[in-house]
Amino acid sequence: MARGIEYDVWADGANLAMTMDQHLYSMVAPFAKRFEAEHGVRVAVKEGTCSVSQGLLVRKRVDMGGFCCPPAASDRLPGLRFHTLGVSALALIVHPDNPIDELTVEQARAIFAGRIRHWRDLPVPAGRNPLDRPIWPVSRLHCKQRPGHWRAILDHEDLFSPQMNEVGSIPAMIHEVASFPDAIGYEVLYDIERYVGSEGRVKVLRIDGMDPRDDAHLLAARYPFYRAHNIALWEDKALRKPLAQSFLDAFETDVTQVGDAFGVIPVGALRKAGWRFVGGELVGEPP
């Protein structure tokens, strides 16, 4: 007989327990407080990563788990259902003093692969001098087994340049790019805005003439780099909790209203633009 969810100490006394990746946590935590007040329940929310969510779901310690990217095959546990909340543009960033304002998709991939190694080999706007430095690509190769995110740039870690500097956190990515004129990296827009003050300033690049801050490009699936946010919850009879579904339904409505402040294009806009879903999970871009 399957056992039910058994909360860890951090969720003792809660009616609902969940873990969220860093981006979703920023959205879920304040919403959970409002949900508690409106429904007279206690919601325990733990900040973590996709791997933390996956581990707690495997151990059946939470009712819901948040992921910053689409699930890997190993995330699809029996009785678990994934639901997409929206997508966020992944922006390429450089030091503010870099004369480059934009790259093509091919140039971006060639830089991170090490095929373009010097800034002088890239065109600059008229009236500006090329940066006479080797390119220093900075990467954060999180969630290696999951699709999307940085894998839209290069699909496997082995494809990245041997000269790449790998960092382990979002603040470290912003700090490295803000500190070195020859660096180039990437992050979602919300995290760039969240850390740019404390870690330094960076410049967001256009890709093939498209500014990642303009949602129209990503909605039309023209902008190529993005991250899909997902929440998993149990549908197995022994594990599911109606309160979890109620929370998800209410939170999806909240994302529609506040998603822009967190750099998230919500599901409703994606469906209207023709993105493909199976149930509540995003499975493809518009045809």
C-alpha cells in the first residue's frame, strides 16, 4: 500500500508543503501568505532548486515542486503531473563598456562554443572601436539533464568552449560579467534586474535584432533563448490533495496579473499565441 506525503520538520503543522526553484519562490512565497489568510490554512514554502524539488518529490515529502525548466525523464515520477506557469526570456549579457549591442544566434553559439574567440572579430556599431580583448564566456550549467534554458544556446555541456568560466550561482554570473569588460554570460531578465544592483551593471544584448525585453518576440517564438517554469503536483489517489490543486489554480490566475513584474509570460498569453500544450504542460512552440 502506497504511503502518503510525510512532511519534513520545516513543514511541520502545514496543510500544504511545497518547494520552489529560486525564480518561482519569489512569486510563490508572497502569494502563499495571501492564500493562507484567505483560506485559513498554513502553507510551507521552501526555496531550493529543480534538484531539490525533484529530491523531495521522490521522497514524497512535498505536495508540490517548482522547476525552472521542463522536466527530465527522471522527473516524471508515477502519479506526478507537470503544469506550466509561463516562460521567461534568457538574455545574453556583457559588460556595459563593451561596444557590442547585438549578436546573431549563430555568433552567440559560436562564442560559447569557442569558435569566435576575440571581440575584434565581431562587427561594432559605426563610430565605436572594437574591444581588443579575447572573449571570456561565462556559463552556469544548471539542470544539465533537463531541456531548455542554457541548452537552447548549446545543447550539451561538452559543446561549450574549454576557455569557459563556469559559475555556480546567479549572483556569481552577474558579478563576473559586470566585473570584466571581456566577459559574456546569460540569465533571465528577472534575475538580472534582481542582482544587478548588488553585483554590478551589465548590458542586455539584442539577438538577431530582437530585444529579449520585448515579449512580442518570444510570444511569436522568434526569440530563441528562454526558460519554461513548471510546477509538479500529485494526481495519484493516495498522494493528491485538493488543496494543492486549489492553490495551483489560484496561483496561475495570480501569475496572469503579476507575471510581468517577474519577467514571466503567462500561460494564457502563450495559448493565445499558439504555443502547444498537453493538458496543462507546455510541449511545443507555435507552428
